[in-house]
Amino acid sequence: MGAAADFGVVRSTPVETLDADELAAAGDTNRTYLEHFASAWWTTGDGTTFTAHAGLATSPAGESAPASTVIDGERTVSFGVRGEFASEAAAVAWLESDDVTALLEIVATLDLTGIPAPALP
């Protein structure tokens, strides 16, 4: 199994991120790593165990799966769930379930903008 077949994105919706002024205040003009999504995807390393991921994520880059830890300015954020399955079909079924749909709807409403990192605990 090649690297491109080691993951599959089931669905992905953009999440609000920094605007141009906030990006400049963070000292960066590169938006690519600040693009966040409410995503559901699966990964496998050996083709026999499939890990299903759902939550806040980066977009896939080339032959790499989305990452479940994102950067928003000066903060690193991790928000999501995952489960282990014996088949791709079982992982996809869970990722398409009502529970995961509800989680992704919540994640899609996140506004990760406008909170200075020093204000966070």
C-alpha cells in the first residue's frame, strides 16, 4: 500500500481563522498553515488497523493526512476524537455517523481568531 492510500478524507469544512490584520499581528503573512478544517478522515499504517479521526485539522498536504493539531497565530490547538477499527468500511461508517456529524458541526463554529495568546492560561 503506497503513501497516498494510507489515509482518506471523508469530509472537510473550513473553520474561521485569522484575518489579515491578526495574521500581521502574529508576525506572519503565510496563511497556509493557518487554514483549519472540521474534518473526518481515516489513516492506516499497516492496512489491518484503521484509525478514524474527527475534529479540528489542517488540510492534507500532498501525500500526508490532515494533522489533528493546528496552529492559530501563537497557539497550538488540538480538539477532536478518534477510534480504532478493523476495516476502512467500519472507520468510514463511524466518520459518517450522527455523533461525528454533531462533533464536526460544533468544530465548524469555532472562531479561533482575536484572542491574544498571552490571554490564554
